[in-house]
Amino acid sequence: MYKKNMISKCKVLTYLDDRPIMECERIIADAFARGGKEEEDRVKQKTKEDRENKVKKNRAFTDKLIEKGKIQRKVTLKRMLADRKTEKDEMMKSKGEYEEEIKTTRDNDTKLRLLSKVRFIEDEL
């Protein structure tokens, strides 16, 4: 009781009994000074509801961010897979061209160079 009275009467008080005075304590003490136990209980309930609403709002915001991140990851993954497929298609096309060139080329050095390119492509695939 004395703590509530001290807090409500001394607005500049920041510490009492070696402990800091929190804003919610000050609000509750002021409510007690205005309307007694009933007003204090009403303010406590309102403060609790406000805190719960804030937590719910923050959680909803966090859930939206998580969902947005999941959607972005899916889009990025699809784009990466499409790029990889394009790369594979290009490599397969190049491999086919090298193999055709190997068949038509008579120079052994050129054949070896082309064969090494084909093997490199096969390793990458």
C-alpha cells in the first residue's frame, strides 16, 4: 500500500527500495490512487489485454513474414531449377554438336580435344 502511494504521489520517483519503478507499476499505482482496488483491477485487466493484443499482432506479423519468405523461396527455387534445366539443355546441345564434329573430323588432336569436352559435359550432367 505504501509503495502504491509513494509511486502515485512522487511522479519523478524512478527507484524505490533499491528497485526500478516500471511504467506499468506507475499506471497501476495511479489507478489505485484514483479509484481504489476496483480501478486498479480494471487497469490491470486492460493492461493485460493490451499486452496480449500486442503479442497477437506481433505473432500475426511474424506469420505473414514467414509465409512471404516461403513464397519467395519457392519462386527462387523454381527460377533456379529453370535456369539449371536451361543450362543442361544447352550442355546437351553442345555435347551433340561435339559428338557430330568428332564423327566428321579426321584430325586426332581435334578429336581428343572434342572428346575431352564431351567427357567434361558428361561429368557436369
